[in-house]
Amino acid sequence: MKQFFPGVYSFGGKAATLNMVKGISVYGEKRIQVGKDEFRIWEEKRSKLAAAVLKGIKNLPIKEGSKILYLGAANGTTVSHVSDIVGLNGFVYAVEFAPRSMSDLISLSEKRKNIFPIFADARFPERYAEVGKVDVVYADLSDPQQVEILLRNAVFFKSGFVMIALKARCVDSSEKPKVIYDKSRKELEEKCRILDFVILDPFEVDHGFFVGEVKS
Ligand SMILES: C[S@@+](CC[C@H](N)C(=O)[O-])C[C@H]1O[C@@H](n2cnc3c(N)ncnc32)[C@H](O)[C@@H]1O
């Protein structure tokens, strides 16, 4: 079977992950049976990480067995696919501060034993320090300060890698997206080596996506 990355499969040009909880879709996505395995189509218009995969990132530090700190988990759409990829030997610590989304995340974590919802503000990593060292910090916060928040978490949790979905208009609606991407790159480069940058249009308008390795 064709794969974009280990654990990320290709079905007719769309991405998909091996469903950890057979028979159940998380956000209405299509499921496909192949022999004994069931795959979930990973909708690129619903998940910026799926869009980044289709737009050709070359590095995916999220792997089987990885420990991921996910900032801005919302209802768990992307978190659920990350949960499929890391599998039962991995961990997804899903930080979210909106109560309604947290309630959906708690329901999701009851079915998926590798998701640990954390009801907290991602600006204050010391409030969930018990997470400990992680492999990757992923941020999708729609916050003008989100690069700074990502780096603060990456340093605090001694992460090897960072990934960030950046909504240009949310950082500064008066600037051109390219200016925002360049500024964000410089900010990230203070602590990381950039491995990938892709623009997510047309799947997500005016969004950029970075993958970086934290400098030791
Ligand atoms: C764009 S949505 C995330 C979508 C999600 N990553 C996905 O792909 O399914 C941004 C989320 O970040 C949350 N958020 C924003 N700032 C936050 C903060 N400081 N701490 C925790 N959550 C935050 C919002 O409540 C919202 O649910």
C-alpha cells in the first residue's frame, strides 16, 4: 500500500490513517476496509496537518510510539489521526482551554486510550508540567503569539521537534501573509532548524505550516 509516511497512507491522492477504533468515525470522515484493516480518510479541508502532508512536507516527526504535546486540540479532529499514527505505544497530550471542546476531547479519549486531554491555557506550560519530556510539540492555536507559545512549550518539555499551523491573518490582518511567514520563520530560527515550510492554500487560505528541529 502506498504511504506518504509510515502510518500515513495514500488512497487515490488523499491521506488516510489506520483506524485504532474500528467502526467509528470521529468527524464524519469516510472509512475504507482493506482486508482486516480499516482506514479513515484524513480530510485535508478539516485538518491542517493533512493539508501539509498533501502540500508535500518531507518530514513528519510524528511516528509510531511518539509522545506528542498538541496545543489547540479543539474537538480532536487532527488529534484523532495523530492518535492513529502514534498507536497504543504512543501518547497524545491534547491541550485545550475551551470547555465545550474539552468535553468532546474527553469523550474521544474514552475510546482512544493514547489521548490525554488537558484542560489548560497553553501559554502556561508549568501548569501541566507533569507531561514531562516529549518528542514533538504541535501548535494550532489561532493566537497572535503562537510561535512564542510553541517555543516556550518546546523548551519547557525538552521537545526534539516542533510543528506549527500558522494563520497569517490571526497574527496581523493588515500584513501580507508572506511578511508574517518570514517574521515567524526568523522567530522560530532562534531555537529551531527549519526542516519544512509549505503554504496550505487552497485547503486553508492564508495559512503556512512549519516543521522544525529544536536546536540542542
Ligand atoms: C484552529 S483551532 C484548532 C483545530 C485543531 N487543531 C484541529 O485541527 O482539529 C484552535 C484551538 O485552539 C484553542 N486555543 C487557542 N488559544 C489557546 C490557549 N492559549 N490554550 C489552549 N487552547 C487554546 C481554541 O480554543 C481552539 O479550539
